[in-house]
Amino acid sequence: MGNMYFKHFLEKMTQAWKDKHIKGFAAIAPPWVGAIAAVDTIVSGNDFTIPYLAPLAARVVQRSFPASYFVLPNPKYYNDVILVSTPVRNYSALDYASLFTDISVPDGINIWNKVNKAMDPYIPPGVPTSVYYGKGIPTHIGATFKSTDFNSRSEIKFGDGDGTVPFESLTFGEIWANKSSHSYNERAYPGQTHVGMLAYQPLILDILVDFI
């Protein structure tokens, strides 16, 4: 989430300040338009492979974290793409109010509305930006429930990405190349996961080459 916080910070600063103080933005595995896995975290809970932690037990706490909502798929990009499906109805990023009501999280929409105001993925950072991301790892792109019981586990649909963030979110920043005078570059690392990127030696060396 650090990429999102830093981009938000840059959006609040003047261009003169950024030109003076920021050499460049090294974004590692950025969820520029969100991570669909965040929907499942709020709906079903996520144990993050922690032993003896049940997803439903974790869900109680995760539903209270603004950070869980901060990386929800952005409606400005995902629009009406189906994120959660049940026999009764489908939910897209345009249906968060209904989804939060149906999973009995009435405060969810208030939290979402607050964090969503801080994010506009179509605004460039205003500094030279280099993005480093993993790919080729099965990544959550949707969930299907066999009933309307959201306490049951869903069937996960997978696509390309780094295991956490979908490919289209990792590479969304490509649109800034035509909107900004600042450079935009990407480096992809096949087979590297979202968390694994942080300790991947070739990545660290590439950042040093790109910025030092």
C-alpha cells in the first residue's frame, strides 16, 4: 500500500516542490487500481497463511481496517466488471454499497467513501516513475459463491499477476506516459510474487542501476 500512499502524497504537492525534491518514484508491485483479492478479504476473510488463524475470525478485524478498503478495485477502472457472484446477484465495483449491506458491514460504505476520495488513478504522479512487478503467478480476479451464505468459502477465479495484484493493476500506470512529460518505465519479473519481490536481489540491483 506504500505505493498508493506515496502517490497520494505526490498529488498533494506542487510540481515545483516535486521537481526540486523528488528524483524519481520506484514503485514495487503497485496496486494502482486495486487488488480484487481485497474484496475476498472483506467478504470472506484472509488468514494470510498464518497457522491456526481461521479466515472468518480474521475477517472481523479485517473489515474494520481502512487499509482493507484502500486497495479495493477502483470503480473508475473496473466499472461493472463482476467481482463477486452468487446465485441471486452479481457485484461489481459499482455495487459496493449493496455488497456491504448484504454481508452485514453497514460501516463499509462509509469507510470506502472516505478512502476512495483520496484516490484517482488517472492522475500521474508528476515525477519520473519506474514500476517493478512480478507476473505469471495465479492471481485472484473474482469469486463465486454457491449460495448467499457469505460465511461459506467461495470458488476463486484466477488470472495473471503477482499472486496478489492483477496484471492490469500493476501495469495501469502505462496510461500516464501520454499524460505526463515525466518518464515512465516498467520492469517485469516472471515468477516473482507480490511479497517475494521485496527480497529479490535482481530487483534491488535494477533499482540501484535506474536511480543511482
